[in-house]
Amino acid sequence: MADERSVDVDEPTNPPPPTERPRVTCAGSRLSPVQEAWGAYVRHATRCSACRDVDQRCTEGAALYQAWRELTDAAFAEIGKRRP
């Protein structure tokens, strides 16, 4: 028989997790060209065995990386042209 000082083991000690999911971005939104190029490179590099092997070289991965670098350099150059 429990007295007033005992703990009810059926009572939850932690609050339940929130049931509301985080908001998802609109399906119509797009990433910047630099972000899309980086995503293309990462998608390829994480699935390609040659890209993951330090002793091998993948021409497709190198081309995707180079495309990302060129877009990044162009974006930085464009930012540098703007004056406040």
C-alpha cells in the first residue's frame, strides 16, 4: 500500500515529444546556383567509390567540383562589384 510520499510509477517523468513537425520549405523554392552545384558534387562524391578512395581519381567528380568552384568564384566576383 502506497502512502503520500511514494512515487506513482505510471506517471511520466518527461514531457511527451512535440507532435508538431518542423515546417518544410516550399516545393517551388530553389537553391542558388552555387548551392545546387555543391549539392550535385556531394551527391556524386558520396556515392562514387572512386571519389571516396584517396588513391583513385574520378573525372566526373573533378568536373562537378570544378563547376562548383567556377560558380563560387563568379559569385564572389559579382559581390565584389557591388557598392553599398
